Amino acid sequence: MLSWVDGRPSEQLSVKDRGLAYGDGLFETIAVREGAPTLLDRHLARLADGCARLCLPFDAPLLRGELQAFSRQLGEGVVKLILTRGDGLRGYAPPQPTMVRRILQGSPKPTYPTQHAELGVRLFPCTTRLAEQPLLAGMKHLNRLEQVLARSEWQDSEHAEGLMQDGAGRVIEGVFSNLFLVKGGALLTPDLSRCGVAGVMRAELLAQAETLGVSCEVGDFGLDALLDADEVFLCNSLYGVWPVRALLHRDWSVGPLTRKLQAIACDLLDC
């Protein structure tokens, strides 16, 4: 596996790294096509926001340059960029000054069954709930234990993704995807100001939908609203868009707005 640490080829990390000790950091998962990172500006923008909120130094030109060079070497596949607060002594207090550690890992392009995109996927109703923490909401921070617990709830091949709700029963996202509903021609997606990850493909599809003149709403939606939707789909920055064909007792056909946004996502990811 291709990997760099602080701009140099390496697979070695310090045992003092705060990413390991406390999950003190952020990450981005970026599709690479023909040696170029896709949706790079959106990934860097989300990373900049997360660094500002965690009080981590952020060097956009350095990260952009390293991601582009690493992607050229990888060619095709996926880059995982991890930023940690670097080494620290025992205790929660952040070290001063902070020396951010940059970790790049390359892996092959993931392969998903073609029917996920063509026919849609069945969602597993996860019982694991997302805790509310507005200070961390939206960020792709390194603490992913809620997702680990949720993903362990099913092992069958019938379900390709899981639906996650918060403690109040609001639908939030998939385990590794963002969630959209379509009702009466309008595009709806859950509010992520309390919990959840604000995905870059989610942001891109909202912008594209507005360009198309589609009414968009970010709000609070319960399970009943999801089950009452005309169309449901998932998205992320690796596979693009997957229609949802079933959840619990409800079945859906793949709708026209889902197909339109799926085509846009495919063009962006060259899938």
C-alpha cells in the first residue's frame, strides 16, 4: 500500500500520536481518477473548517500539493488523508505548539455490485443512535465508534447500507453515506448541525440541484417522513449516488430526480 507521512514515503507512526491516543484529528477520503483527486476543493474546504473548529493549523497549499503529487503516483484508487495533532504527552491538554501530522494512504478503487447503482439498495435500520454534539457535528473527525457499532449490526449481503438516527428519532445519514429524500419534486436532506458528517458529495448535489431549479430543504425529518418520500437515495464521494429501493416494509422505484443527480455524480467521479 502506498503511504506517506509528513510528505515522505513511510508506514511508521509515533506511539505518542494524539490521533491514536484520543482520535484527535480529521480525515478525508478522496477518489482519484487518472492521477487527479476528485472534488478536491470541497474536500479542502471541509478540512479547513474542521481544522478551524479543532484549532489545528491548516496549510492549504501544502496539502493541495501533497494530495496532487500522491494522486499522480497512485493513478487510480482512493486517497485517505489523515491529519492529527501530532505527538503529545499523557493528558488531554493540546501540546503547544501544535505540529500537525499528515498521513496519506492509497488503496485500489473500490468495486461495488452494479445493481447498487442500477436497481438500488436495501437499508438496514440500525439501532445504534448518533449522539448530539454540535461542536463536532458535520466534521469528519477520527472518532468513528458509532459507525463501527452500527456497521456491526448486519453481516448479510441483502443490506448494502444502514440508516442512522439520532436519539430523538430524526433520520440523519447512512453509516458511510449521506441521505436524501424527494417529496413533491423537492429535494430534502437532514440537518447535520447536531450530529452526522457533512459529506462533500452532499454539498455538491445540493449546489447542482439549485442550479437545476430544484427546491432544496435542509431540515428535521423523522422515520415517517422518510417512509412517505417519493424517492430516497444515498450519496458519498466514492460511489456517487445509490437509489434506496427498500427499508422495513417500504419499497421504492428509482425516481427521475435520483437518476438525474446520479448522472451528475457519475460525471464528477468518472464512474
